[in-house]
Amino acid sequence: MVHTLVLVLRGPLQAWGARSRYNRRATQPQPTKSGVAGLLASALGYDRSADLSEFRDLRFGTRTDIPGTLTVD
């Protein structure tokens, strides 16, 4: 049996951090697996220091219906 959770993420300013090096961090236009795992853990009430290894085998896919514009601050 396959279980699927569909999340619709809408917001004017979403930041999905990708690679980081020194003081610079890249941002992706779509959610990252670690970002979604963090959202799920938060929704489940996990503490920030909790072990999230149960999300390791999470299969993940994204679909962008309305692409945004990357901004720089």
C-alpha cells in the first residue's frame, strides 16, 4: 500500500535553503526534502533536537503550478 501526503504551499515569500558555503546560502525555487521533513516534524510536535531518521526514506516529489521570482536581500 502506498501512502501519499499532498501539501499545497502558498505564500508570497518562501525560502528553501539549499547548499551553503561560508556566509552564502543558495535558495531553491521549490521545497527541499529536509525543509518538508522539518515542516512535518514541527506539525507533529517534535523538538528541534529530535531524531528525524524516520523521515530518511521519505519519497519526495514537487510540482510547481505558479513559479515565483527569486529575490535577493
